[in-house]
Amino acid sequence: MKLKLFSGSPPPLSTPLDVRNVMWLLAAMVFVVGPHLMRLPVWIGIFVVVVVGWRAWISWAALRSPPRWLMWAVTIASTYGTFLTYGRIFGREAGVTLLILMAALKLLEMRDQRDVVLSIYLGFFLVMTNFLFSQTIPLGLYMLACVWIFVATLVGFNRVGRSPTLRERLRPAGALLVQALPLMVAFFLLFPRTTGPLWALPQDSRSGQTGLSESMTPGNIANLIKSEAVAFRVQFTNGMPPYRSLYWRGPVLVDFDGATWSMAAFSAQGQRNYSRYERPSMYTVTLEPHNKTWMFALDVPATYPEGTQLLSDLQLRHRRPITERMRYEMMSFLNYRYGENTNPPQINRALRFDDTRNPRLVALGRQWAKENPDPRMLLQRAAQFFGTGFTYTLEPPPLDRTNPYDDFVFNSRQGFCEHFAGAFTLLMRAAGVPSRVVTGYQGGEVNPLNNELIVRQADAHAWSEIWVKEEGWVRIDPTAAVSPMRVENGVNAALGPIGVIPSLIDADRLGLLANMRFAWQMLNSQWDAWVVGYNMDRQRSFFSQLGFPNIDWRTLGFWLMIATFAVGAAVAIGLLVNDRPPKREASLVAWNRFCAKLAASGLARAPHEGPLDYLARVKAARPQLAAEVEEITRRYVQARYGEGASREDLRALARLVAGFRAT
Amino acid sequence: MLANLRQSISDWIFRATIPETPPVTLVQRRIFILPTRQGYVFAFTVLILLLSSINYALSLGFVLTFLLASMAGVAMLHTWRNLAHLRLRPGRCDPVFAGETAHFNVSVETPSQTRFSIALRRRGDEPVYADIVASEMASISLGVTATRRGVAQCGRLEVFTRYPLGFFHAWSYVDFGQTVLVYPRPDPLAGSPPAQSRSASEEGIPVPGDEEFNMLRAYRPGDTPKQIAWKALAREQGLLTKEFNATASSELWIDWDEARAPDLESRLSILCHWVLQAESFGQSYGLRLPGREIPPSRGDAHQTRCLEALALFEAPR
């Protein structure tokens, strides 16, 4: 057996921190703020790099920490810099910036173990702040790696004496994290979720929540159309309806001031006066959070989920702004007629416009109405009108501010859905036909792997509804007149090969690339459904699927406790099993028991006595036991000092000892 | 006051049977574990992470929070396991002179896996850390400045660890009743032993000693290697011992009454110095203390006997 000596006192606390440990911490910090630095102003990145470099230099060259007054000065300066950049020091971006700057400064003034530990805890906070901006799979994995590095750093700082190797840091940290996983999953599934925030969220707490807005001015939707972000996903339960009927209804815009269409300030809750309802379609929508109250459904909604209301213009609204992913089940009628007896104030509202603006278009409408006021005739003329000489493009030229629709219809003649919908609706109003603009999404993309329809922001659309006596509200999509492809096949088809959005290449729809893309999308969809979108509703439905309907926090807490004990016990047993003495000693256990039995009968083994000497003595004293004692001793000597023993041999030895009677 | 109270409460709670028979294995029920201050701060951190996750409905925030919380739980088991089943044995503790550093040695073994950052400390002292590698015996030496002559008690030892994350402090107490004999601090100003203390009696009569070569006799166990006739052994005459005669005139009595100093400890310091002097001169010397007399002799064993006598003379308890 080797002998190792340890003596003396540990280094007192005032000695500088171990250089390698500090480097680990700095690396972990840089990794964790990396994603932030890419989206925050450049000066923050430079600041962090300079401070980290300075700290590394201090450690490397064993310099003194910067003086206190300098630290104060830099702290105040960086706070002021944050304020100058954002105009405040709270809110998501400003808050995160401030946190990063303070974490960097903490690194700089880090003197002892306690400071180090605080820095590492700050690092965990920085991990959390990353999730405010993105919760994708890649970022999640990246942050897991960051946590691993932080834990490894903490392990390094808790090793006293020799600085541990890379393996000696990463392995224990990895083991801790891996063993923590089961409990983490249990907590994740079982921890009771709440609805709504505990305290007011800052306005900008959410990112990437692009979506439709309450109003529409020509030029608004273009930004949306270029965005590939997912708006919602749909799983149809009774087959997908044809593509051209996939009109996902969103905000309905009635009020018009000459340039901007906006939602009615107050809409009455609707009575569903459908006079025809056929072809029901059932589906589940997974809606991404967009901080607004509206939800999307196919025309026309038949049922609506709890906590929502249906307005008279068929808008589906949630009680609160939707700040987390939401799943809801819907049923819609695709073949319908509604609103024949809409009340006069609503009809009047749908006729109102400012006739001092867009005079030429208004004059055109009035002239058409004079020639033939029949809505059917008007529609036909409008279809002809928009069908010739207009181009569908996502990049129309800018329009005149006062009379944008005149400019569009009579000059540029280039635009996309909202131009066409806006111009058409105005034309109809001028001709005396009640009409309104409906915004929402049209179409989507089917993932062939799970038959899920993915509706992206790029699928945002605007169309019109006109009111006809005895027909009710009728959907008219003027864009279809210009670019039927847009409605039939989606925005990429409409744009043709030149206007294709780069990353959405439809060319190899069934190729390897497309398959990988779809697999990745499916994975993302599962991730979004089960991880990112795991909220109270999801938790409920998960447990009711498992056979626990109406689960409440008490039950959850109970199972949480069970899970904690079970996992804790499993880990503890695992550790103890690992801790067992090597196999060879099993023979020793049996031997000691054997000796104890003999000792109890008055024949104790002397400490210096070897097994064979003892055997001789026992044989002399108890001749009647000779055979048994000899067998046990032989087996023990072979197992312990001979060529070893198999598991069966050891078991046989244990059995012999168990059956042995010393008297 | 409060610290004293806490100390006595902890003494009462963690009272151990002393001294224990080695080896002591740190079985489950001997190990105590509590969160450290760092651990509490971590718990606070996790709490804030949890509140933020709830507030911002961040699913990955929940994942992070629960991962860290579970990790802390697992770390508790790891910390506990890091200490569990260690085997401790008391090591030899060599005597020292007052003012020197006494070392209490404890050897530690692990039954299976390497244990990192195991610390051992006496109450109020700085801990000594060691990594305990499987199939190696780690000897941890606790240095203590021996301030007072007499018997220095090691007292109860705390063996603890905070590895791997420092969130928990797992500890156990062992008390082997280890002691170190502390000799008086030699007084270098005491000079040589006074000449008049040489015994004038029995002059000229040879006494067995080791001054003058007398004869060769057969080796008896206990003879020092210095006395063995190596040349005779080389001539294959067997193991023989050279016998010397000591001259009675070179005999020296180190006497309590000769050391003049105001107090007991200073007196003992002087005597201690004389013993060391006499031994280094190779003289045969005896020690005379009130109520105790050690006959003249020489050699390490004799010196140790004399120093022990000095160390324990009316030893402060």
C-alpha cells in the first residue's frame, strides 16, 4: 500500500485565486453572455471583452485588483451608459445589459472564494436571461453546456490543493447534472403551473412576437410576410380542408380614415346567426404567444374554447393577452352563411369613409354604382379591374401619404394583399356596398411527417368581406384576382422564381433537404408542445391522459414528494453500490463471520494467527468439526490469497459459513 | 458568550465515546450534514430563478431552475458519500519540545473510490486537506504549536468535506485520545551542566559503560548496533558485542537543586538543556528530581526517559 502524506495548513484566504480556476470562470462567463452580445449594442461586447481580458491579466500576472474608486467609477459609468442607450435601466434589454455589466465588474473585483461563488450564481442568472429572448433547442443545448461549465468551475473551486485536470472537473460536474436529470424531469412535469404573471411584466419582456396589429396601413404587413417565424400550428382531426379555404380569421378592421384601417373600438359580443352551417372541420391550434388577445380560427367558428369570446364579426378573443403558447380545440363550418340580419348601425359603420381622401377611387366607385348598383355586377367589374394591369409583389414602391389608395390604384399598381384588400374595400364602400377588411393568415405549409399545418408570419393575409342582402357577409379575396397562386399555393408560389424568399426554397420539396427540414420542424413542434409550451393546460391534459383528470396542486405536490424520495433513494443507492468494497472482500466478510462464531464458542482467533494456524488449532480443539472447518478455511484461503473466486464460489462459502455450528 | 453556548450545545449533541478503538469507519449514523452559507445563498438564487420562471412563463427557465435544484440535492448525497465509509486510524505522534510544532497524525483510507478534498481539523485550528486515493494510505498530519510542557491532548477531531459543490458541509467527529508528550523548552542560556555535580564517590572503580574497550562477549538482544563487533562478524566469528568500561569520573548528575531559576518551568527548561548537552557530549548522566532519580546512563532511550520525566514532572493537567 502506498503512503501519501498531507500536512501543514491550507493557504490562507488572502492568497490569490488559482489562475486556472479563474480562467474557467472567465470562459464560462464569456460563453453565457455570447448570445446576448450578438443582439445588444456593440459597446457592451467591447466592455465585456475588455473587462474579462483585464481580469485574466490580473490573474495571470498576479497583479493587484483595481482600486475601489476605479470600480465605483466604472460601475457608475456603465449604468449611465445603459441609461443613455435605452433611456432607462429597467425592462428586458436594459435590465439584461445592466446584469451583464455588473457580472463583468464582479469578475474584476473578485477576491476570494465568496466572490467567486457569487459570480457563478450570477452566471446562472445570465443563463436564465437568455431564455427571455429565445427558447429554441439549439439555445437550450448551448445553455446546458454553459451550466455544465459553470458547475465544473464550481467543482474546481471546491478542490483544495492540487488543481484538478479537465477530466476531474467535467466528470463530476457531468455526473451531478446527469443524476439531477430524472428529478428535474419530475419537477418539470409535476410542478404546479399558474396562469399569468406574479407581477407586471415589462412591456418588452417578450421577443420575436411579431404578429398582426389592430390597424392596417399600406406597407404594414410587408415586414410580417418576410418573417419565417411560426404564427401557429394546426392539427386537423378530420382531414385537412382544401388549401383555398384555409382562411384563418384574425382582427376585423372596420374603421377607415383614408389611409389606415382599424378595428372597431367596441365590438358587441356575437350571437351566432348562421343560416347555413355545413362541412364541419375539427382541429387543434397551437398558437405562439403574440401579446394580443385575438386567436385564429377558420371561417366560421362553430364552437370556441373556454375563456374566449366570439364577437359579432366572428373575431375570436381571449380574455387576456396571450403571453405563452396556447393550445385550443376548434370546430368550424367551412360552408356557411351568416349575418343576413346584421343590425343597421353595423351596416352603416361598414359604409363609412372619408370622401375627401382618395378622391379618384371614391369617384370610380360612385360611378360604378350609378351604372349598376347590383353587388354581383360590381364584384365582376372589380375582378376585371384588378385582374388587369396589377402586379403582386412584396416590395411595392412607397405610396402617397394622404391618398395612398389613389396612388396605388392609378399609379403604381404594384402591391400585395393589404393594398388590394384596402383598395377593394374602399371601392365597395364608395359604391354603396357595406364592406370591411379582415386580416389573418391564409394557407400554411403541411409537414408531411406528422401532417401538421404550419402557419408562419409569412402567411399573413388580408381580405375583404362585403355584406349582401339575403346573403349576409361574403368573403371576397381581391388578391386572388391578381394572383390566384397566392391563395391556391401560398406566398412563395405567388412570388414566382424571382421573388422567392431565400430559405423557403420549394424546389426540392421532396428531396433530402426537405425531409431533414421537415424532421427538424417536427422535432421543433414536439419541443414547442412539450417543453416550451408546457403550461397549466398542457399539464392538465397530460395528467388526464395518464388517468388523473382534475389534478390539483395538492396531488401534484404529493407526487412531487414521492418522486423526490424515489429519485433521491435511487441516486443514494447507486452511490453506495459504487462504494462497495471490491469483490475480493466478500470472502473476508464470510471469514470474519466464521471466526466470530468460533469466538463465541470460546475459540477466538488471535490477531496474529493466520488462517492455517487457526485451522490447526481449531482442528485440535474440536476434532468433530475438522472437515467443515477445513473446507471453509480452504475456500477462504483460495478466494483471498489464491487465484480468487467466482461469484458462485463466494456464495458457496457464505452458505457454508451460514450453516456452520461451532459447538 | 453566544459562541460558547453554541459550542457547549454542539459538544452535548455530538458527544462521542472517547477514546475510540481504531480503525474508525465513518458509518452513516456518524455523519452529519448541513447546508453551508454558500448552499443557502444558492437556495436563494434558485428561488429567484423559480419566481422569474413563473412570472415570465419561461419553460426553459423552469428546466434550469429544477436542474439546479435537483443538482443541489444530488450534490448533498455526493458530499455525504465523499465522507462515508472512510477508515481512520491514529498515527504515531512524536514528542516535541515546547514551542515546537507537535504533529498529530491520522491515516485515512477509502474502501473504493477516490475522495477529494477531505479535511481534518482540531477545534479552532485551520483544516488540513487531502485527496484520499483508493488503495493508498493517506497520512494527514495536523500541526499544532506546543505551547505548554506536559501532555498535549489532540482532542476531538472533525473530519469534514464540502466537495463537490460546497453547498453542504458533511462532518463527523472522531476522538482517538491521541496525545503528544511536550518536553520543556530547552533554555539555551543555561550553559553546561555545573562541574560540581560530578559525583566524587566510587572514583577509580570500573563500571560497565562504554568508555574503554574491555572485552568481547556474545551478543545479547538489546545491544546497540554501535557496540557490535562488525570486524569480528566479517571474520565469521559470529555476532559479538564489544564491552567497554565507563570511567566513573565522567559520570554526571543533573540535579534539580543545581538549576537555579525563579519558577518551575524555567528550572525544567534549564534541566532539559543540560540533558541535551550531556547527551551531545556523549557523557553518562543521571537525573535527580524531587522524588525521582534516574541512574546515570547514556543513549537515546536514556535521554528519552529523562526528557519524559521532565515533561511529566508535576505536569500541568
